[in-house]
Amino acid sequence: MELEFVKMQGCGNDYIYLDCRTTGLPPEVSRWAVELSPRHTSVGADGIICVCPPLNEGSHATMRMFNADGSEGRMCGNGIRCVAQFLYEHGVQEDRMVIDTPLDSSTPTKTLFRVGDGIWQVDMGRYRTQAADIPAINMGQGSLVNMPLEVGGKTWTVTCVSVGNPHCVTFLDKPVEELELSKIGPDFERHPNFPHQINTEFVRVLGPDLVEMRVWERGSGETYACGTGACATAAACVELGIFKRDTDITVRLKGGELVIRVGQNGELTMTGPAKTVYRGTAYL
């Protein structure tokens, strides 16, 4: 079987994009994600994102994302910017895009604005820190800010944030590149306190409104960037009093930088790039 695709990336968070606007979601997409994501034996990506018909009147498309292990994700901040850029390059040349994300529990419809050549700003909705919103167990019923969590025989201090998908943010006092992420990341991801698993961000504050971050994503492992993870990191910084609300917080990732703003009521906006890398044909 021949499968036409477009490879796109946002800050190095790369996915295989399929135009499913006329066909709908392919039933084999989970298997395809597993087969096409390996970087040395196939196309190589963090997974597959399908650009599907809109679910709501006034929307331009629906985003469905599948991780490298075939599991379906609820939201991808870098991915949705690329969906907007994909639409812009494939017949929808509008500076405002409305995209449905049906599995996103916070704001299932996202509005994006084109603010530069290949630069999109996304209204990401409001973040939450309550245990039920993550979800998390064995950590109390309230807000999970500055909480102890034992992982890998060590007690970490974490802040858990839902940005439509679950995140666990922890701050380091050393450069993030020194962390042996491949060893500790899976232990966070599959920690029994997170029944649906968790994305984990390891963060160091570099200066006023600037942090560096590495991320271990559930279902994909370490990726070069995570848009929702950058949002969760900014939210954690605000919750802990590190930075103020209504300021531009720059999150430096392995693949580039994202600018996050946290509003007075917890609303999040994210600004960053989206780029087409190449078009190709996969053989399945």
C-alpha cells in the first residue's frame, strides 16, 4: 500500500500528517503510527496526526493525533500549530483557524491566529491543577502544586497540571541536559499515581521569564518539544510564584523556543513556529 503524507515539525516536535478531510479517520492509523514512527527503519516521527473533517459548524478541521506507540493522544500544542499551517498551505489561506480536538478535556475547540510567516498563536484554554483533572490518585483531592512524589527511589517535588492532557512538572537546580532522562522518564510516565500515565517536564529557571525544559511524553518518550508541556511549565511557574501572570514566558526546548502567556484566570496562549519539512510516500 502507498500512503501519501506530509512531514511537519514545530520546534522539532515532528509528526507525519495525513490529509483525511475527505476520507475521515483511517481505521488503520494506530498501526501506521507504530510502523512509520521508528527513526532508523521507517519515516521517523513522534507519531501521526490526521487532519480530519470539522466536527462543529464554523471549524476548519479536526485534529486526531496518534503517538509513536499507537495510542491516541488528547492534545498536542506543536501539532495543532502544524495543522493550522497545513490548512494554510492546502487551500485554506485564512489568518484565523478554528480546529476541533475532540479528546481534549479542557477546550475541545482551539482558535489559532497567524502572526507571522509560519508563526501561529494558539488559545490553549485554561489549565487546572486539581487531582481529579489530571487525574491523579494517592496525592489528595485538592490542588497538586508543590507536592512530594517518590520516583525511582528519590523524592521529587512536582506540580501537576492539566492542559487538556496531564503533565507533571519538576524543577531542577542543574542544567536539564545533565539529566539521565531515558532512565527516569519511564518511571514518571507509568507511576501508579497516574492511572492514565503522565507527561513529565524537567525544568530549570535561567532568568527573568526564561526557562529551559526537557520532556518525556507518554507514548513517545523524549521529544524535542512539547507545546502542552511548555504551557504546563509556564502554569507551574506562575503557581509557584516564580513568574507573574500576563507576561511572556519563554520556554527553551531542545528543538527551539515557545512563548507562553498565562492570564489572570488561568487562560493560556502559546506562540511558536510550524514548518513543512517534506512530502513523501510511505509503503505499508
